Amino acid sequence: MTAYIAKIINLLELIASRGYDISRVFSDWLDVMVYALQSVSVEEEHLEREKNYLQVIHRYKNDLPKGQREADHFAAALSLLMQGMQETNEELLGEIYERLSLNYTGFGQFFTPLAICQLLAKINFTNCAKISPLVADPCAGSGRMLIEAYKLKPEGFYLAQDIDFRCVKVCALNFLFFNIDGMIIWGDSLALEAKMAYRTIRNPFGGQLFLITQDSDQWIHVQQFVPGITDQIPVVGGE
């Protein structure tokens, strides 16, 4: 796992070395992945997704030979991320974020250690009779706590919320990569706030990721969760 994380960070630092802020590079990498992997249901959403993707890519020079451009490094980092997660069956995005926090400003968050997440998941779900529980984390961070619960209860529905939009995107990508059926809400759970959300759908052919905005027909499904997000099965959050 450490080798994959080091290689990914090296790629992000290589992009930053061309005159970009490393915090912005990490955020843009998240956006590139979200836009590239996000599912859409109508043509207008497809065009909006493509426009947003190109807007991020065009922030970078991309003037070096093919294979050395910033866009190529973003793609290579995604490939390494997928390989690393497949090999280890662990989430790596949160770990990458934490490693960057040690050396750079613009990050500044640390999540619950993996061993603690695994322990709490086992305490809550080893003897849980429900096959498909609703499991919520009101300050989900990278989603690590819910991922460990999912490994024990893969048929459950997993509800995450975080006040930090970057963490919301990390969590949404992790839900997608692990093929978790769930929803990730951006907003302050203590204030019962919801600004937008991502919906991930589990299926045998790989997960799907959808954006839900406040003007969407699906927003009603976000609203039904927000009032009780702190009252679900207590997988301890703040990771």
C-alpha cells in the first residue's frame, strides 16, 4: 500500500513542480476523477460534465510530450490508485490526503486510523442480525469508517455527510470504487444542512456515481435523510 501511495504523491508533486499549488493539484485530481467517472442520465448533464472536466484540465499547461503532460500524470495517478485499492482492498485517498498534510499547507485534516475503524465496525456489526442495515456517519471524512462497516454488511445502505467538500468527493469516490450502495451529502450535519449530494449505486458490473443538486428531482431523497442523519446506527464518525 505504501508503495502505491508514494508513487501517486510523486506524480502529484511532479505536477505541482511546474508552478501549481499542491493543494489545488490534489483537489483538481479529485475533480478530474469525479467528472470522468460520474454517470449521467440526460444529454444536458453529459455536456455539463464534459465542460467541467475540460475546465479543470485547461488550468494546466499540458505542453510537454504525450506521457509527460499534467493530464497524463492525473490519469497515471488514477491508474495507480485503482491498482493499489484492488491489491490491498483498502481506501487510499484518505491516506494520500493525510500524507500530504504532513508536508504541505492547505490540507490539515487527519482521519481515524484504519485499525480503529476496523475495530468499531466489528463491535457494531459482528453480531448484527440485520442483513441490510442503514448505517450513517455524520462527519464521514474519507468514508473509512463506513467502508469497514460495508465489508461486514455489503447489502447495507451507507449514508455519509461532511462539511468539507473535498472530503465529500474523496468519500464519494471511495464509495464508487468499493461499489457501495449509499449517499454522500455535503453540509453541516449539526445544522441539518444539505448543499448537494452524490448517490452511489451498487451493481454486479461496478458501481455508479450520480450528482444530486437541489434543483434535481432526486433532491427529495436527500432531504428525507438530513433530519435524522445523526440518529442512525452509531458507527462513530470523524474519521
